[in-house]
Amino acid sequence: MNLNIQVPLFVSTKMTRMRASLFVPTPDKYSKACTKWIGYEKLVVPYLFHNLQSFLIRKIPDVFLDSYMLRNLLYSRKRGLIKDSQIKGSEASSNSETNKH
């Protein structure tokens, strides 16, 4: 049995809600890049521009990368919590209006 591990970065899908760009391929472009690498290497970043990003990221000292990632993830979490509270707030107000009638 041969094992092939493919490492993705961001791909433009409905779930990610990211627009396709040079560094964010469409699912079709990404899957075509993946199939070209099957059977060649054990560990591969198949999409060319993801490979370039991965190379550059590995050159950044861990302390800077960790700090950046922590700030970025905390920011994303904060946005998600705000969005969740807005959704719950709108659901609560619509439920209270329904109960009045």
C-alpha cells in the first residue's frame, strides 16, 4: 500500500466563503492539481501557489508565526461570537413577537 498525504491551504468553497484567487483555487483547479501528484511523493502540497506559500511560511520563525496565528484566530473567533449573538438576538426578538400575537 502506498500512502500519499496532500496538504491543502485555502480552497474557494461554499463553506469557506472565500473568493477564488491566485492563492485560493476553485475546487476544480485544486482537485486537478491533487490528481497529478497521486503516487509521486509521500507528503505533498499539490497546488503550485499553496506550495509557494508553504515554502515561505516555513521560513518565518515560529515565534512570529505563532503570534500572528493566535491574533488571527482570536479575531475570527470574536467575529463568530458576535455573529452568533446577533443571530440569537434576532431569534429571541422574533420569538417574543410571535408570543405576543
